[in-house]
Amino acid sequence: MHRIYHVSKTGSDRNPGTEAAPFLTIQRAADAAQAGDRVVVHGGVYREWVRPRNGGMSDSCRIVYEAAAGEHAVIKGSERVTGWSRVAGNVWKVSLDCGFFGDFNPYTHPVKGDWIVAPTDCEVHVGEVYLNGRSFYEAASLEEVMEPARRYASRLGTWGGRREEILRPEDTVYQWCCETEGDITTIYANFQGADPNEEETEINVRKACFFPERTGVNYITVRGFEMMHAATSWAPPTAMQEGLLGPNWARGWVIEDNDIHDSKCSGISIGKEGSTGENEFTKYHRKPGYQYQMEAVFRARNIGWARERVGSHVIRGNVIHDCGQNGIVGHLGCVFSEIYGNEIYNIAVKQEFYGHEIAGIKLHAAIDVQILHNYIHNCTLGTWLDWQAQGTRVSGNIYDGNNRDLMVEVTHGPYLVDNNIFTSPYAFDNAAQGGAYVHNLCCGFTNSYPVPDRATPYHLPHSTEVLGTAPTYGFDDRWYQNIFVGGEEEGRSYGTALYDGAPVSMEE
């Protein structure tokens, strides 16, 4: 007999979890729930990392976690902090014993890993400070916290990104920094006239909001929550890809109708687990990062990377925003998934850090993945399909206000891009081949180029089985009935101009 467990801020974990006597924490319900059960979470703020212990048995016998109808259930990876003392002017500090953080202190863990590019002059930590929901910028020193305007005058635009557009000189700059000595972590923050003891002041303390600790927890539905404030780590394709929310290398999750925001790095992860590689390029520098990534593909095959064990997730109807690296990220574990009807915005626009794994949706090995009817806007990069985009379809999406709308890299296809609206000034980066572009509206310039020095895998159709590897020779694409708007900026290519001189016959 399937059960319905209830969770309420008025409950107790000693209760049986009924509607009349609910549990207090979602984790207590997660410990009890079995295949076929439902967990109904009533309104309120739950400051916990939910780590599902059990999964479902099939698509029709899953475990469902859902916010109660008409109620606002919030899961936060942060804690509210009081006890701030004034240092000088608008700058305050709070000192916390490391026991406050349990076994993970975000303020001793920098954002680092393979393909991180910047900053090079200081560390950015996975922790964060929030004032009434607004996230701060991390400074390199207490001196910069004392004078944030001077700091930003010297650092704006140093990475060639969007920061000059996002942060104007007249904006109020909220900054923080931290130091740890022995068992004490001290956080300094410039609250610009606010009293942090009177306002809602929060800091990240947990790695995630909803993420299993072990792999293989299959067939879970997560529906209707607001989730925020996770101290997630950088998620390259050569490391375990943590998310504020995600399945951690499992099969058949449904993530729908949630509001997901303010993850330090990634919002939703449907990506790689740790045993197939963990930032080995950064740790050892014995081989090129590209080679470690190739090894990750074959290591994944050796542990059972296949449709029967991983992927086939559905991510639909969510609003995902204000994350530092990705809205949705996935390498290998994203296969056979559907991502549709989501709004994704403000991804990687703070630019406290920068690397080559940033986008609203960033997927490696998106085999048979369907990206449909999403609204992706105001991101550093809208969608980036990297390596092994085979059988992938990008259809019916609207892209607007991004630095770039779509990038497809070192992949052999076939993949289909159809019926999308691309309105950003920079429409495409195409470092791939085997693509069909059909019925799109393209309002920006395009860039296309081969990558002959990096062979990447291709697969048997609709399979994770590797058939071979090959370089990307480029320009082997098909364009049918697209509409191109604009196109006279010097030094830019519009329409299909980049294909001039490309092979025009089967023999060539």
C-alpha cells in the first residue's frame, strides 16, 4: 500500500508523518519514503539538504516530492545569521565556529577545477552572503570591502564579459570577504547602511538543496518548490557535477514547476558522477584536459553508462535564474532527456568567476536530448552543446539578450536546430558538423570553424556505445528555409556567408 507522508513547519520528526501529525523535516520523510509513495510538503522555509535515500521502481512507480497545493514551500541551503558587529562605517563582521558548518565549510572551499579561467589574482569561495535575498559580490580583501566602488572601477571588464553591462557605476555595490584561522571563520560584509541584525541576512552553508549522496536513486519527481542558496562547486565535464538540485547519476527523474535560483555554480545537474574523473587535469597536469575528458567517456562506459542505467530525465516548467555557472548542466548523465517549457535567465552574469563551462544549458554527450520550447534570456551563453551532440534536437525555443545564443562544439551530429527565434546580436558559434538548421529566425551574426586537432567520439544511433572518434572538419551542415535579419557589421558574418567555398558536391 502506497503512503502519503506530510511535512509541516508545525510538525515533529517523532510523528508518523500523517496529515494530522506531520513530520518537521523533508529529510525525515525522505528516509521513510518507498517506491510509489508521495511526500507532501506544506508551506514554510525548510533549511536543509534533502538527500533521498530511496528511489522508485519505474516511471509509473516513483517517489513524488511536491509542495502542497496552493502553498509556498521553500528549501534553502542557507542559514540566517545574526550577531554581526560593526567594524567601521557600513562594514560589519561575524565570527562563526567551524562546527556551525558541519563537515563542509563553504568559506574554505574556492570555486576551482578544470577549465576555470578567472580570476587569477584571488579566490572566489562557494559561500555567499545575502541581504533580504540579494546576493553580494566576493571581494579579495577587507580593504576592497571597505571601498567597493574603487574596487569595481579597477576590475570592471577585465574578463571581457558582461559585467560592464550588468553593474553600472551608480549601482550600489554589496561585497563580502572571509578569513579562517583555526576553527573560526570570520565574514566581513559591506551592507551599505543596512543593519544585518535587523534585516534577513543569510549565508550559504550547504552543498545542495535536493541531491542524493549516492548514485542510482532512480525515478523521483520533484514538483512545485522554490529552492535557493546552495554552495555548489564548479561543474566541468571532468568532475562530479554538483547542482542545487539533481539526481546524481540516476535514471528517470522528473523535475517540474520549481523556482530554482542563487546556486553558486549550477542550478540543476543531470551530469557526471565522481568515479570517472575528478578534476584530474587541475590536480596533476599530466595530460591535456581534453584527454582526461575522453577518458571519462570510456570510464563511464565501463561502469554501465547506458539508457538502462542513467538519463531519461524530464525537466519542464521550471524557472531557473541567477546561478553563477549554469542553469542546467550535464555530461554523460543527461542522455535521452527532455528539457522543455522552462524559463532560464541571468546565468553567469555576475561574473565573479569565469571558465569554459558556462551557459543557461551546458550539455556534453546530449545523445537524443530534446531541448524544446524554452525561453532562455540574459545569459552569458544561452545553450552550449559540447561533444557528442548526436540525435539532439533544439526546437521552438526563444533566445534573447544573451552574449551568444547557441554554441555547438566538436560534435559530429546528426543534430537538428529548428523553429527557434534567435534575437541576440551574436547568434551562433558552430565548431561542429552534421547539423540541420531549419525554419529559424536568426537576428545576429554567426561564427563557424573546424577543429581538426581534437578527435571526439561518435556513437551507434540512439546509443551510448562508442563507434569511433574523428576530428571536426566543419561546414558539413544543412540550412533550410531560415530567415536572417540584419548583417552589415564589418568583420562579422551573417546568414550563410561562412559557408562560401565549402564543399558543394559529394566528391568534395
